[in-house]
Amino acid sequence: MESKSVVLSFVLAFLLVGAGFTLVAMESSNEEEEQDEPQNPEQENSTVIVNSPPVVLVDDSFSMDWTGMNATIGGFVSDEVPGNTSLSVRILNGNLGELYVYNLTPSTNGAWSLDTSLNVPGEWIVEMIAMDDVQQSSKTVLNELKILSPVEEQVTVTFRWDEPGENDTNGTISGLVIHQFPESCSVEYHPLGQSPALLVQGTVNVSTGAYTMIFDTESHNTEGDIIAECGLFNQTDLSIRVVLPMPPEPVGDADGDAVLDDSDECPSTPQGEPVYSTGCSDSETDDDEDGVMNDMDACPNTLPNEAVDANGCSQSQLDDDNDGVNNAVDLCPATPSNEIADATGCSPSQRDTDGDTVNDAVDQCPNTPAGTAVGADGCPIPDWSHEDSLLCLDGQGAWAKDLNGDGNSYTANTRGDGQEGGGGGSGPWFQCEVSVSFTSTTMQINSNAIPNHNWLSAYAANADEQTESFTIALEPVNDTTGGHSSTNCPAANGAYECAPDRGPVGVAVNGVPIFGPEEGPGGDAVALEFLYFNEDRQPIDLGYCGAHNGPSGVHYHYDAMCQFWDDPNGETIVNYDYTDLDSTQHSPIIGWAFDGYPIYGMYTWDDNGQVAAMKSSYEVERSSEGGDQGYNGIDDWNYVSGLGDLDQCNGRFGATPEYPDGTYYYVSTPLSASSKTVVNTDGQSGPMIGFPYFLLCYHAEADMSNANAGGGGGGGPGGGGGGGGGPGGFGAQVLYTNAPEITVEPTGFSEMFWDFSWLWLTLLAVGFMLRDRN
């Protein structure tokens, strides 16, 4: 009986093994059939790049004053590659008749400029059409071109009569034709009552307007008209009736002005002075009756009863400071030449609207209440302390949610509370908590490293509260010793200590650490977020506002300005963008560097006291130039002195609301000042981001024990199960060992069957043997 059981066991084993081989053979056959099936090329992924027609961008009209030079017009062509476009420009007359045609090639940034052949006043129509390198044409743009005529004043004339000398009959009229374009002037003498053939044409100096006219007094009447005409485009003329004195007659003209004594209103005209028909010269005439004769009167139309100076000018006719407001109503008579005055004649540097003793030109707080003590910027001297910069104090911190798993594929957080405000079981809700204490020289910040806003932990899931402590100097001591390593801040050249490349460099005012620019594998974490390069070493992703989670808790690599973001449209952190921030107000302090200097948001006061967006002075080595665009982290960025507003550490010295007398400070910089654009891995072009985003080196002596601040209570690598707490400090971190986006192929049925077949056979054999023994 026992031998039969053994035989039966072997038969069953043979059947099972045979069935296994049969399944393997069937699956192999199916795989070969699947491999033989042709692939449908339409199912392959492809990227469609849309090449849009170019767009011509110009002002609403081309308008310029006449200068005698050819009119120059310009604008921009917007296209994917502006330098590969062409631009056709036609200039048409008022009847749309073609006058000129020009074909241009815009510069690489799309700018173009055209020196036309038009140099006289008039109006024309400019037609512009751009075409790109695939023959796509822009919309036709029609614009008006105007060259405005100059304003030409009324011509004025001075004259002098030199009577004939002894034994000579030729007299000379000379003087000045006064006009801004003397080259357009002509002057003639018309003898009264005589033939036009006897007109005397004057010779005019085209540079000075000086003229002379010589004529024979025996053939020409010495009473007549001096007629002048001037104007390049708008002619004016002036006619002056004169009686030119001749040598004294034996009787009847005592002053020899050629006006007989019985009709001479000025019988003592100085010798040689031309006179009017009244017998009076300019030195004897006071047309505006201001007590200053015409020949000395610089203001010939003074209003009645106004007092004048020695030049015949009243205060209503004078503007001593040339501010466009006459002296009579000018409350600020010494306006600087480069400033614009208001209707009272006062410029901003001369006004103090709020009466705080700081003139409006530099007053950053124009409505200061009366009696308030202010600083040099016109703002109230702040009653401010370091503690005032911090958030989440005294247990009043905001509740924030880890948005992992909330409409995305990241692992949801279960280490917090189940609902906002606490309670509700386990879930993604946490409260931001910060406390502070002071010594005579330092500020001690303790926090749980939870932001005051919702965040996205991303790959390193299950963010948790930490136990952080940071020591910040109240009075930073500038680093003057030098001799530092420049590995992570080459531009500092050893003058300043480099900030950590992948660990904390400061602390945000909500208690969350601020990290350096690099991610775990050594690439630029922010450049990766903006798709500057492909990260083939380890998946990394930043959440909203440049924050994400790591083994030591939540931290910022970028931005961090959302700590003070309150969207007026009621949107959530998912919609946050730094461009939503108020660009007209000085940014608050958003963090503290480990050397004690503050870190401000991007908007601060420039050197002129105006609010401006600060930009970094770094440029990335672009792929188009043979660079790696951040793949190598700090090594792919170069400091260009003077490019932006900030130095090699990403800071500057200047006044701020908290430090009205000035301080060194760092800035959160979303953008670089570089005019270069960067093409990302999707083929899209955009402005260059603002590396190092917060700071790259310390201007003052830094307390680097802060860089080893311990993290506790956080999840391990990969955001795995709770309780364990991450590694102490913020060194280079491996966020997880398995990438969640990598799909693992499921095990086939045959493999599963084969893996367990020997176990089944063994169990069956043992069962038969035990049964037979029983």
C-alpha cells in the first residue's frame, strides 16, 4: 500500500509540473504574438509646438518735433525667434499713395528702428507687416507719422541809419533781424511813393541775422518802410515806417532826424538814431509807459501800474528760477533746474505737505500726523523690536494644512489633526507655533517648523512638527577677517563665509527653516522646479511658495513671501504667485539669516527712496551656451557685478522701515536682472530666475550652530510611517529610496504559479505519506 501511495504522489507531481510548463509555453506564445503586432505610430506621444504668426508692437502713433534730421521710427516684433523675422514698412501719403518702402530685419530681441527719408513737417501713414521664417504674416499695422512744425515767433527788427558822408550820397541802413531761423529771413527798404524798381534788397547774415542795405539818397526817398520777412514754415513779417535823417538843412530840423521841427515830437533825438514818423527814436519812446525807454526795455508789454526793474520788467514778467511760474506768484523762487514745479512754483524738494520737516521728494510717508517724530525718510521713527517681525507667537499661530493627497497623487498626511483647530482624529492639520526669548546680544527663536499657510510636502510625505531652535545676533558683526572657503560661493572669493548649499541658511519669521539653493543630488532645486534641466538622479519637487518637506521637516528653497500673502480675491495657496504681491509697498521682513541680518521680500527702497523690485546679479550658464542650466547646482551660476541690485551674497545696504538709518539686508529674489531668457525642457522661453533666491554667503559673522538645529518628530526618508523622527540637522538629504512615479510591472500568473509549485508539491506529498501511515 505504501508503494502505491508513493507512485500516486509522483503521478500528481508530474501532472502539476506539466501543467506549469504548459502555462509557461502559452504565455510565451502570447508574448511573441504581442511583440509581432505592429505599433500604431499615432499612439506614440508627440509634442506639438505651435508656431504663431509674429506680432508688430508699436506706439499708438509716431509723433516728433521737426529737427531738420530724418524722422526715426521703431518698435518691436514679437515672435518665437524675433531675429528670424522680416519687417516690411511702407510710408504712404494722405491719398494712400506709396512714397517709400523699407525691408528690415529686427534684432534678436525683436527691436527694430528705421531712419526714414522724411525731414519736413507733415503727416503720413506708416504700414507695417512682419513675416516669420515659415512665411506667416502678422496683422497689418497702420500708424500715423507726424513731424510737427517748430513754433516760430514774430520777427522783430532793429535798425541803424548811417547818413551819407561828406561828398557822398550813399546812406546805409543796418541792424538785426531777430528770429530763431535767421537763414529764412529777408529784409528790404521800400522808398515811400516810388517805383518798385527802386526797392533796396538787404544782405542778411544767415548765422547772426545782421543785415545791411546801401542806397543812393539822391534817387531814393529817405522816408519809407523797412520790411522784414522770416519763417521756415510759418512766415511772419514786420513793416516799420522810418524817416531817415539827412545832413542838416539850413533851417527847420534842429536835431537832424529828418523830421521838421514843427512836427518833431522829440526835438532832441540823439545824433544818428533812427526815428519813427513822430521824430522820436527808441531811446525817446516808452510804448508801455513803464518808465524804461524802448531801447532798454527787455519787457515791452508791461501791464499798467506794475513796478518794473531797470530792464523794464515787472515780477509778473520774470521767472528767475525758470520753473514756468512767474515771480509774482512763485512761492519757491529758487526751484532747482532739474525739478518740476507745481502751480505755486514749488517742486517736491521744496514742499513739505505734511509739515514733518522732510520735503516731499524724499518723504516716504506723506501724511504723517502733526507732531510725530520722523526719520530721514519722513516716516515715524519705529518703536520696533526684533520680536515684532515674528509670526505665530503666544499660541496664536495659524492652522495650516498639508495638501498632499488633496487633489494630487502625493501621499496624504495623517500625522496631524483631522480638522482645522484640532481634534477630529488624525489628519493633515497642524498649528504654526513660535516662541522667542532674548539675551543682551541674541534672539532665541524656538518653533515647530510648521508654516502659517497651507503647504505641499510633495514626495517626502507625512510632514510633522519639529523641535527647532535658532540663535540670531541682535547686532551683527560684519565679517572683515576673510580667508574663508569659496567652494559654495565662488564670487565671494574667500571674503565672506559661504552659506550651506543644501541645508538651512536662515529661519523664516514663521519658524520654518530657509534652505540653500541645492537639492539632494546636487542640482539647483529651484531651477529644476522651473524645468531648467532634467533631474535623472533623484525625483525632486517643490510645493507652493517654494516649500516642501524633507526628513527634517518643512523648509523653503525659494520665495517664502507667501507668509504675508492675503489674496484680495479670496484665492487659496494653490493660486499663489509672487506677482500678486503689492508692488507699491516696502516688503516686510520674511526671515533672519544666521549672521543676524534680516531677509526682506522682493520690494524694498532703491537708492532714490522709491519702492522697486530687487533683482539678483547672477546668470545661469544656459544650454544654448554650452551650460547645464542648474544641473550642477551653484557651479552653473555666475555673478556679474553691477548686473542687478544686489551683491554676491544677494544683499545690499539701505534704509528700510525697521532700519530708517540703513542696514545691510538680504532679499528674496524671484528674478535675476539679466536680460537673457532661458529655454526650459519644454521648449518654452522665459526670464531668468533670481539665484541664489535668499543668500549665498554671510556678510557678517554667522552662528553656524544654527545649521545643525535638530529636527524631531518628522517622518523618515520617503515620508514613511510615523513616529520615527528624521535625522538630526539639515545636511545633504536623500528624501526617499523608491521613486513613487516609477511603475513596477505586476508579476505574471505563470511566475506566481511557478514560484509556489514546489511548495504545493511538497505539501501534497507529505499529506499522502501521513495518511498512509495512519
